[in-house]
Amino acid sequence: MSDKRRKWHERLQVTLWTLIVPPTVWAVHFLFAYLWAAVSCAKTGFFAEFPTLFTAGTVLALATISLSGWIAHRQTRLRGDPPPHERGTDIDRLRFLAKSTLLLAGLSFVGVLFTALPVVFIGDCR
Amino acid sequence: MSLHDQDDPALRAAQEQRLREVWAPPKGLFLRWTDTNNNQVGNWYVLTAFAFMLFAGVLALIMRTQLAVPDNDLVGPGTFNQLFTLHGSVMMFLFAVPMFEAVSIILLPQLLGARDLPFPRLSAFGYWSFLLGGVFVSGSIFFDAAPDGGWFMYPPLTTRTDLSGLGADIWMLGLSFIEVSSVAAAVELIVGVLKCRPPGMRLNLMPLYAWYILVVAVMILFAFPPLIAGDVLFEMERLLDWPFFDASRGGDPLLWQHLFWIFGHPEVYIVFLPSIALFAMLVPTFARRHLLGYPWIVLAAVGTAFLSFGLWVHHMFATGLPKISLGFFSAASEAVAIPTAVQIFVFIVTLWAGRVVWSTPLLYATGSLAIFVIGGLTGVMVALAPFDWQAHDTYFVVAHLHYVLIGGTLMPLFAGLYYYWPLVTGKKLSDRLGRTAFWLIFVGANLCFFPMHLSGLEGMPRRVFTYPADLGLGGLNLASTIGSFVIAAGVAVIVLDLARSPWRPRSPRNPWQAGTLEWLAHPEDENWGIRSIPLIESRYPIWDQEDFVRKVDEGRYFLPDAEEGRRETIITSVLDARPVSVIRLGAPSWKPMLTALALGGVFILTTYHLYWPALLSGAATLAMVLWWLWTGTAEIPEKPCKPIGHGMELPLYISGSASPGWWAMFITMMADATAFSGLVFGYFFFWTRHEAFPPPEMASAPGMVWPLSALALGLAGWLATIAAREVHARGGVGMARILLLFGLATSIAGVPAGLSGPWFSGMDPTAHSYPAIVWTLAIWTCLHAAVAAIMLAYVLARSLAGRMTPSHDADIRNVAVYMHFFALTAVVAYATIGLFPEVA
């Protein structure tokens, strides 16, 4: 397929760096959640129940992971070589990285939801 | 050279003769230890780590004997403390981590069809550091001076010199030295996986072992440096009385726990993933089919690596942190079960779909998975904070961690031992002895550790040297002790099997009929690694590519010769493994060993407070490193290119991000930056622990003027280096030298400027944690400025000596990478100490 006929998300460069986008988003969200709770508990002794900033951050993280997963999903469906897609061709390498990114996006999505749960259920500094 | 040429047997024989000569190991009683080839160094590494495992196992047997019956007096409490501390420390730092590095040093070049890893001398340096540090730490118990604070060395017990003796210093400095060798191994393995793959081995065709090793080596870069930062603070407190962990002077012992476990939890996965990686190699072999779900394994490895950095506080559930913080870490601890389970399911499914050959290695693999899963399930239990509060510091935790480590590290390594022994020695081990050993270890491990769940739940605390009969724990403890000796019997059978190996007949080549590259190795092992570097088109080339073995053996692929009498391997691109260049590898040399000795001197002499000899040793280390670099790196080749076969010509010199040296510098500096962020974390951690930080009476120190001046000097040096690099590349050698000289001057000036802030504001680092951490950040940054000055002087000297020219500029490009990180360090450090007090 020529570059012209590919949609924008299919033309994106896929590398080892794009592979780790979803788990990196998880890590940033996790660090943000932990530091924010630790600092506000230590400095103010109190931690607002279900605060807007945290919700916004979580939604942003989930959206980024979903976008990355969606792009990866589209890329895994690019037509090219026959299955089982285990050959040393450009398209199979792309499909492999995209598939791995998609799987990591799934895991990271669940990971971010897990991180959000304590804020929903605990919500203070006890 | 065309394919046609290789049809000539005389030509092939001549090529083989040249390769053999080039790769011949040094001979002689002393000279043989100068070898740097991955086969030899890897074997020494494995044997040494195995010996440390046996040593730590004996320590465990002494402990179990002491605990066999209530009120026993085989060893006293002091000795018992040394025993469990050394058992844990040796198993973790001298067996599990080095064993992974050792196995990878042997296997990785074979798996990647490379002649050797890109920095063979670095591997040798890592080995000698490991040996020296390991003997130093382990030997201490024979002088009743072993560390005795537990393998995680919690302050204030361990930082107060009136409560703990030399042992704590031996632990801290001896193991810091070994951490250096781990970071060295990580650099070697990452560059090896990314840059030394054979042509055609794109990322999706890489053996899964290499994927795991890449992931684990990256984890080392982010896990070990926080511990190194912790070690720095710890020794500053012990040797100089800087109160980082002393609550009476504004310190906090919890800081150590954070820094230790940011290392300590990923560490568990650092030792687990490479062992499970062995399964990814042997399961397809014995299932007689490709591994199913290749991307799922990559998901598991990468996902586990990330999540494992969000678990560290689950070791600190009982420290009184806010419950919401515990919640985050509890959630991540539960989430990590997902990728861990995924890889186990992949192995099960592959076996299910294949035609299984029930070999001894597979027996170990399946048995270890059973044990590991039990450890994983108790892990899910202790990841729940309320349960952990009940089980914390009891034998339940001891049971959990041993199930995880025996099932996740030890037994997989035995599986790997039985699987790969023919690869290394050309001989198979005995199936009969192997299976006997397996059942002894499997039964012994369950008999030893399962009762510990119960004794733990009944209230037996860990790390007690005895217990009263009234507790009613005698039976459970006796069972554990019997189990431990059954494990030991199993290990003894393995040792016996290994000892009998030299008298066994040679096994055929590729005895398991595996499909991956490493099995190209000959029983009559040639030292050159691989006859010709193949073009890869499949994940299992021996199974799938026609006439593959014959073509490799007849030198029909790439680089079948060593015309110039140099050790060489091919460098390829990261994603698609396109050939980029041929690099010349280091030949046998004394330098790695001598450098390790000199660096070991720094750590060991400091332990005994011999500061002047330690300083001398440090100067010797620096001189050795410079000599090593000057004579062994960025050599200008005698011709620009060489043919590698099939009409391809590759350059013999590359610089910048295509070259292994650039990557090595980048990776080393990632580790360095992580250690630095550990120190910065310390600063802000103290800020959260105090009402007012800096304390009001010190709020004006160190001021803004000096830190910002030092920052300006650091940035000037950085900009000068970048300008020099660019001007130099365009042929302006004279201008580049002037710029380098300018950068050198500003870097030198940055040292006193950086120290002047805390010095002139009279900050006493022993008074409070605030001046102590400010001094630490300033000294760290100034040391980096000094190193920058040395590097710039080195580059200048290379240029003047004609060893660096505009077309051969690896030196200045690598130093520029250092300077980027140095600039980042200076910005963060000086902004923190100079500007943060203004806004805090």
C-alpha cells in the first residue's frame, strides 16, 4: 500500500519508544497520584475527597492510553503479508510492535483504573 | 567475495585458521586470566556465582539446624544475625543477579549470532569487580565481622556505629562495588541486544530470551542507582556523621526504606524475568513448535518491568504511611499478577499445542512453575495491606519469598543448567541424577517452606535465633529443617552430576534438536563464537531456514574471515537489524582486572577508614580508566571500509548514535541520572517530613548567588562542548580546540563555585539533615563538573595527538552525551538548593 492511501494513524512511525507509551502513561499517573497524596497529606494533613484534579488526570491518562491502543489496533490490521505474521518483513515487524503496544495499552488501562480505586474508596489521609 | 568462493575447501580452511588464531585464548598459568572472550568470562562468572550460592546455602543450613528444636544453642544470637544477613545478601547480590548476568554473557552472543558482546573487556571488568567484592563481603563472616542488620540494613540500627560494627560498612561498600559491576553488565547487555543482532533479525524475530534480557537490563538502570544513592547517604552518616537517617537531627530512617525498596522490589523481577526467560527458550524446543503468543510475552516482560516500580511501598505497609498511599501500592501489587500470569499461560498453551518431549529440563521448568504459583498466590495475599499487617515480619513472609525465589529463580536456573550444559561443555548431564535431584529439591522445598506459612501465622517472627518450646512451633520448625536438608541433598546430587561431567562422552551437536541460533555451537567448541554471521528470516532459523547450519558452517553468510587479524563483529540497526558497521573488539588484556583491583581498593580501604590510601587507589583507578580508553577505544582503522561477503562493504568506524560507544555512554548516564534523582528525592522527602524546610535558622543558606553562578559555569561548559562538536564536524579543528579549552576552564571553575554556596554560608552538615543534603547535592554536582573537565581534557588531548579528526569524532560525540546529562544535573541541583528555599 502506498503512503498516500494510508490514513494518518497508519503512517505514524512505530518504534521501541512508541511501544512504551501506554505503560509510561501509567507510570506518570501513578507517580502523580502517589506524590500528590503524599505531599498533601504531609503538608496539609488533609486530602480532598474525590478531587477534580485527580479525576481530570485519570481521565487524561485513560484517554492517552486508549488513543495509543486504538492507533496500535488499526496498525495491527494493516494488510500485507499472510498469517501467521512471523516473518522478517516490514509489515510483520510493524504488526508485531503494534500488537504488543495494544496489549500494553490494555494492561496500562487496567493499571490506571486500579490506581484510581483507592481515591474513590479511601479518599482521606487516615 | 561471492558465494562461489566459499565452495573452495582450501579457502575455507585458511579462513578458519585465521579465525582460530585471532580468537585463540591466551595460554599460560597467569596469562589465561587476561582473557575477555565471553565464553571464558561467562564460565568464570557462572562458576563463581554458583559457588556463592553453595556458600549461602550452607549458611542457611546452619540457621535451620539452630532452629530445628526450641531453645537450641548451636549458634548465639550475634552469629545468627550474621548468618541470616549474609544468607540473604549473598543470595541476592552475589548469586541471583550475577548469575543472570553470567548466563547472559555466555548465551547472548550465541543467540544473536555475534562473535562476542560489544564490550568484552567491560564484561571482564564486571567479573573481576564481582569476584573481589563478593569475596570481601562473604569472607567477613570468618572474622566474625559480617554484616548483621538483615539484608535490607534498616537504620538507625545500622547507621549508629555504637550499635553495629564494621559489618555494616562491609555490606555497604562491598555491595556498592558489586552494584557497579551490575550497571556495567546492564550497559553491555542492552547494547548487545540492540546493536549486535545478526542482519535480518528484526525486533519481531528476536529470541524471547533477548527480549527479557533487554527489559531486565533496563530495569537494572532504574533500580540499582537509587540503592547506590542510598548507600552514599548511608556511608556519609556512618563515616562522617551526616544525619540523613537520624530523627533527632532532622533526618528520617524511612528515607532509607524508600531508597532501598525502590531498588529492592524491582530486584525481585530482575532475578525472576531472566530465569523465566530460559523457559521461553526451552519450552518451544520440547513442545516441538514455535512459541505461541510471542507479543504476549513481550507484553508480560515490559508490563512487569513497569509495574514492578510501583510496588516498593508494599514492603513498608507497617510503617504508618497514610492508607491512601498504601492503597496505590496495593493496587499496583495486585495488577502485576496479570502480566506474570500471562507468561505462565503462554507456556502452558504452547506445551498444550505441541508434542511434548518430557526431558529433564522441562521437568524442572514445570515443577518450578508449580512452586512459583504458590509463592505468587501468597504474594497476592500479602499485597493486601490488612493481611500484611498480620503477616509482616513473620515466617509467612519468609515462606512467601522463598516460594517465589525458588520457583522463580533457583529451579528455572537448574532447568537452564540441564538444558544448556551441552551447549557450554559439549556433554549432556545425567537424566537419572537430574531427575533424582529434581524430586529431592521439589519435595524438600515444599517440606521446608510450606510449614513456615503455618508457623508464621501462629506468630513465629522472622530473624529470631531461637524460640521457646511453649509456643508449640517445634514440630513445624523441625519439618522445615528436615526439608532444608532434603533440598541440600538435591543440590549435592546436581554438584555430583556436574563433577562427573568431564568423564562423559560428547553429545551430538544440538542434542535437543532446538531451533534457535545458540545451538549452532559445536561440541568441539571453537572460540570464535560463530563461523559466519547469518541472515535471519525466522524466529527458529535452524528449523525453518533451508540448509541453515551448513551455510553458516561453510562461511556462506557474513564476515567469514579475519583477514586483518582482528576480533570483529557486525553492528546493526535497532529496529530492523540492517548492517551498519564492523567493529573491532577488545583482545585479552590485563587492564580490566587491574582497573577492578584499583576500584576495589577504593571501596575496601574506605571500609577501614584508610582514606589516604583509598584516595591513592581512586587516582590509580582514574589513571587505569584513561589508559584503557586511550589505547582501546575509538581507534582510527587502517582503511575506511571492509567487505563482509555478498558484495557488502561496511565502514570500520562510526560515531554518534549509530555506534555502540554512544549508546554505552547514554545508558551509563541514564543510570547516573537515576542515582542523582534518588538524592533529589531525599531533599524533597525531608521537605515533606518537616513543618518548615529549610529550618528557619538556616533559611538563607546557601543563598542564590553561588549556586546560580555555578549553574552558569556548568551551562557554559555544556554549550562550549556542543559548539566544539559542531565546529569540529565541519572541519574547524583549531576553533574546536579553543572551545574545548573554554569548556574545560568553565568546568574547572564550576567546582569551587558549586562548593562556595554551602561553604561561605557556614552550613554544618553534621548539624541537621538540611545542610547535609545540600552539601551532598553540591558535592555530587561538583564531582560531575570535575569529571566533565577530565573528559574535555581527554578529548583535547585526543585531538592534539591526531587520534580524533573531523571524520573520526566518536570521542567528542560521546563526551557531548555526558555533557547533556551534566547540564541537566546542574540545572536540577542548583535550582533545588539555590531557588527552592525561596519558594518553600
